[in-house]
Amino acid sequence: MASVRAHLLTIGDELLSGDIIDKNKAFLGQRCRALGVEVVRATTVRDRRGEIVSALREAADDAQVCLVSGGLGPTTDDLTVASAAAAAGVGLVRHEDLAARLEAFFQSRGRELVEANLRQADLPVGAEVLANPIGTAAGFALTLQGHAGPCVIYSTPGVPREMQLMMREQIEPRLRERFALRPVPRRVYRALGRGESTVQQLVGPVLEAARARSPGLAHMFVHYRARYPEVQLILEATPGPDGDQASAEELASLDRALAEAIGPALYAVAPDEGPPELDALLVPALVERGLTIASAESCTGGGIGFALTSIPGSSATVLGGVISYANQVKIEVLGVPASTLEAHGAVSEPVARAMAEGVRARLGADIGVSTTGIAGPGGGTPEKPVGTVDVAVATADETIYKRLRIHGRRDTVRYASIRWALKLVWDRLGVEVVPRPDRRPPS
Amino acid sequence: MASVRAHLLTIGDELLSGDIIDKNKAFLGQRCRALGVEVVRATTVRDRRGEIVSALREAADDAQVCLVSGGLGPTTDDLTVASAAAAAGVGLVRHEDLAARLEAFFQSRGRELVEANLRQADLPVGAEVLANPIGTAAGFALTLQGHAGPCVIYSTPGVPREMQLMMREQIEPRLRERFALRPVPRRVYRALGRGESTVQQLVGPVLEAARARSPGLAHMFVHYRARYPEVQLILEATPGPDGDQASAEELASLDRALAEAIGPALYAVAPDEGPPELDALLVPALVERGLTIASAESCTGGGIGFALTSIPGSSATVLGGVISYANQVKIEVLGVPASTLEAHGAVSEPVARAMAEGVRARLGADIGVSTTGIAGPGGGTPEKPVGTVDVAVATADETIYKRLRIHGRRDTVRYASIRWALKLVWDRLGVEVVPRPDRRPPS
């Protein structure tokens, strides 16, 4: 079975001028790999019709699929539709159903529809509409004839959210239907509390033994993705030259040994896309246990609350929190004794504990979580340099505490503090990441 | 003077599989724009010799400069040197000074130098070395002959830190020396409260009149960048075919008319990279005025606090805030009367006002800002659908209030609410975005 070759084409001046980092390219590449589609080239061109047409023609001559993102907006520098039509040698046709949808869309929002907006209802003749349930720019699929055969271009908006939904819901089913794709099973392990090279070292012997065990596992592709303070270990069952390929079950059979190797830093394992972020794990776990939570944040400035409340249904567990940026707020709202602040400073174990216990009591929550630290760039001292952050988690029976030493800039310090705080709460829940086969799950 | 055309070429399987987001492309694009080098295309290819050679030849035929990143490591899938030599039709030559440097480098780290490492001392015949003071991979400059003339390729490592240093210290001086570069002035207008197509329509006549006024302005490039609820209008003084190019002053001369066209949605104007985000404008403006601020957040869950405290120095103005997710917190911590909640519901004008006034009083701030709304996906009613958000800003003299109707998913509703809340605070400061020439600035 020959593999399916794909080009990626991202369109927009802002991608070439560096105004925007091209994350769409990475997303599309990831999805293609999971599908078993081989991306051989990615091109980015400006919002110029001739340049877009050239790139589409080149893709048509080299690949069977071209995934396009960008240039579908209502303004005059949105040229993907006209360029695709020119590349195919066809004209445009107005889709009355799309026009009606645009009119309804604008009416429902009380906004005036101007003629430019209706351009978004025009597509190349022969194009198939790819619905966009969350935006005004419909996508489309259109077949170009290349030197070596047909190439289908799938055009999506540049807005990441819209592009991603269209890729998952509209394009991937079409690719699966059109081509005999062999998907690549994946398994993703998420850890917080160990560095990338440490994780690599810890799991090395486990993976080596696995490779020796079966020809499928021998060919699996292992990679590590780090976003400090988290590390992901990703196993991909890429096929070997003889077609040997590990199954999803074979990958999962490594869970127990990998969990033991990584230790308590490991917090979740899942196939394919992998486990969600910690906040998305934590909220349902809290709700399930009937626990409420409240945050007391200094250096993270509301980031823990914002992360937890990003999850739908979080109102069943999040009572709220206090952003106690100024010491006066720590004292007056959270009840941290002024003498404790005076004696130990705002970034100290006693203050972190008092904040977590204070917000727990003040808001009547089961769990209180606090952060106080030096995010930088100023404010560091030799004893407490920038990146010193104290985190505490208070429950009815005890308050746990951890001092972090984070290296990096202000946003890194804040981000890492939030993830660490969530991890400490997660650890308090005692979730078994990989249940032991010889034990019953806790009731 | 014709502009200098450049291609960017990033090399590596990991860029096409989405394992790595291609930030090098954005960095190189930014530097080029600032230099006055016009990036017309970016290509990413795999670690395959034939594919790299093709991309280099295409660049040589279309551009005078090709900035290459990646493929300079010591392993067998690092093929940039061999590919560049093939594209130029030359062989490789070992640079003994680079070999000696590699040997010293390995020795100083107590690591064994293997033959593969010495490959990093081989460069195409005729290439000029670009020093890499912080890594083992030297870069190089090599001239290829294209259809329309010579094209210089500048090859850098894929490691961002090494690539960035090489670009700044080695490549940019060479580009300035080789070409008579003319930087492209830009002007960026940021607005919140008008959609992308509305902004386009409003400024249309102003831009049309400007184009008719001078040959430089006639060739300026106009684009719009939207991140709901914000829109940026960007003017770029790209040169016309006869070299006509608007100056930075000419672009700035449009400020007054554009500000009048866009109206109060416009909140900042700046040249080049444009104005920073609202939070980065707001914090220094508050500090300058000696004003303190506190937030009372329901649906935004801490996001306003997190945004404000992302700015270094925010502790001089941000006292903190209350995340009043549960009604009980609104009542007990913010002092919202239970009867008001009962009578009007949590998402209502009286509650938004009471929250802003309550947090202002409770924390002793000059300004209180509040949000209460339905972020979704659940919780909407016919009268108050998902996306209904009430925002209030309380100061000593008055409390202003606005009801938002945001369309989108939970994260969009929350993000837009935060930006709107910051915009309302910004508006309260009465900053004149474009000072009227006929008025003195307010004292």
C-alpha cells in the first residue's frame, strides 16, 4: 500500500512577517501523522493571488492532498477562493444556502451584513462545501488535476479553532473514505516533576526491552515533548519497512512498567491524542468526589482560578478565590496574620499555608490552594531569587506545602506555578494513574 | 530600487509531523521585515536530500536571498551541507579551523569526538563560514545561480538560540552590506468594539483618498488582523514598482482621519510592531496616574487579574481581586445583597454594579472592575443566552456598565469578556489615542 502524499499550504502575510507563529502547520501535520497521511512539504505564501495559485499548482503536481489554511475571510486580502478557482480553471458560484446562513448569522448578532461579507458565500465551481459551524468562513474541497493525477485541496479558515474543528469533523472523514489509510496508534504519558532528559533516562530500559519483544514494538517511534514544567512521552506505532506495526493494545501493555519507571511525576496516560490538561482532569475528579475548591493567589494573579473555571461544569466544584496581590488583601480578606507576613515575608511557607487555610475557611471550601512567589523580573533576593514560589494545599486534615525553584521569565514562572499547584491538588486526590492488576480499584 | 526578495527554508521531519512548532520561520520573518527584506515564501521540507535540493533551487530562481534553518547537526539525517553543495554543483571541503574547534569543544567537555562529528567541519566549496559561538554547527553562506541572477543562501542551525544569534550577528550585517536595504515603515491601529469588515468599510474612504494623494501611499499595503473581539488595521509602506514608498511620517499623517473613521473602538496606534496588548497599555497608564485597581470576577474566573498581573510592575496598581464564582462569595466577600441576586439573577446590571463597587470598597481600590455572565456551554436561557456578560467599572464618581452579547464557545466568551473589561477601564482613563492638533493635551 503506497502512502498518501500531502502538502500543507498556509496563507497570510502575517505568517511570513512573523506577526503570527504558524501553529496551524503543526496541528495539520499532527493530524496527518495520526491518520497515516505523509506530509512531504509545507509552504507559506503571502496574500497574493499569483503566489497562492503557484503554490496550489505545485501541490497538485507533487501530492494527492493539499491542506490549505487561511485567506477565507471577508476582506480584499482574502484570496484563497479566487486562487483555487484560478488554479482549477473554473469560475466562482454563489452558494445561496451559505448566503442565507451569513444573513441569519449577522441578523442574530444584530450586525449589519455588508456586500463584502457575502463574498464568503462564493466558492469555486465544482467545490464541495466544508461546513463551519462556529464561524462565517465556509471551507471547501476542490479537485485539481496534477501531472501525476488528481490532488484534492481542502481549504480551511486560518482561525485555529475553526480550522481544527473543520479538519477533525469535515476533512478527516473524507480522507478516510477516499484513501485506504492505516492509522498510527499512539500512547501518551503526561508527567510533571521530572525533566525531559530524566524521563528519557528512566524509561530507556523499559523501551529497550519492549523493542526486543516484538517486531511491531521494535519499529515504534518514541518522542518527548516538553512544556515546562510538564513532559510528555509519546509512543507511536509507526510501521516498519515490512509493515510490522504495534497495536494500540501492545502500546498499552507498557503502561505498568513505564508508570513504575517514571514514578509519581506521571499523572495521566491515554491513547491517541493523549490525556487532557491537568485542569480538565481535575475538575471532573473533584466533582465526582463532591469536593469544593477555592484559590488564594498572589504571584499567579488569578491563573489557578482561570484554569479551573475554563472547564465546563466547574461551577459544581469551584467556589471562587481571592487574588491577594497586595499584602493588605492577604491580611484583610484571607486573614493571614500581619505578624506572619512581617516575620517571614510574603513568600514563605507560613504565609502560603495561611493563605490556603484562610481561603478555605473564608469561602467554606473543602480544598484551599495557594501560591505566593517572586515572578520577576524584579523582586528577587539572594535568598529568594526570581522563580521562588511557595505553594500550599489545605484540606480538613492537613495542609501540604512545596517550595518551587522555577527558572525562566515571568510568564514561565507563573505558568509553572499554576501547573504545579494543580498537580499538588491532583496528588491529594490519590488517583491511580495505572491501576495495578493485582489490586481492586479503591471503592 | 527594487526590493530584495527572500525565501525562508526550514528543514526537518519534526516540523512537518507537528512535533515542533516552527518558531524559526516567525523569527526570521520578523527580522527580515525590520531589515526591509521582503519574504515572499516559506517552505518546509523533510530531511531528504532531493527535497532540500529542490527547495534551494526554487529559492534560487525566485529570490535573491534564502534563509535556511536546520539540518546542520552531526547525524546522518542532517543533509543541508550536502544538499547546498549539490544545488550549487560543487563538492565539500573540510575546514581545518572548524575541525580544530570541534576537537577542542569535545575535549573541554570530556566527550569523545567520533568521525560523524567531524562532518560538521565540512562545507560546500566556496562557502563562507558563519561562526556559531554557542554550538558545534557552523553556518555558511553560499551563492547559487538562479534563472534571474544570483541568490545567496544563508544556512543556520535549527536550534532557535543558535539560529537567532547567527541571524543577528552574522547574517544581518552581511545583508545590509550586500544590498541597499530600505526598511518598510508600518503603522498599526488596534480597535475593540467593531468587527473586521466594519473597520474595513469605515476606513475605506480614508485609505482611498490617501492613495490618490501620493504615489508612496498609493502602493501601501493594507491588512486586517482579527482576534475577536479585537481588530488590527496594519498599513505597510511597501514600495511600488517605481520605488515609490510612503515614509513613516506619511503613514502617521493618516492617524487623525483613521481615528475619526474608526471611532471610540480605536484604542492605540503605534509604528512598526504596533502597540502592545491592552493589559500592557493599561498597567503603566494606571501606575502613571497613581490609581489602584481590583477585580471581581465571576464568568472570567480570575482572567482579568491574571492579565493585569502578567505585566511586570503591576503590583504598583493591582491590589488583587475576588473570584466570586459562587453566589455565596458574591454575598459574603463582595457584599452583594442577597435580595439583589434573588430579584435580578447573578447575570444582571445591579449585580455587576454591586460587584464592581463591592470589590472597590472591600479592597480599597480606586477602580473596581467586574464581570458576571454565562460562559456556556450550559446555563443559557432565552432571555440570557450563553454569551450574555455584564461588565461594570466603578470609580469614586460613578459606575459604568455594559452588557455584552458574545458569540462563541466558552473560551471565546471568557477571552472577549476580559478584553472588553480592560477596554472599559481604558476608556475611563480618557487617553486620547490620536491627540487633536487643535487642542492641548489634558494636563
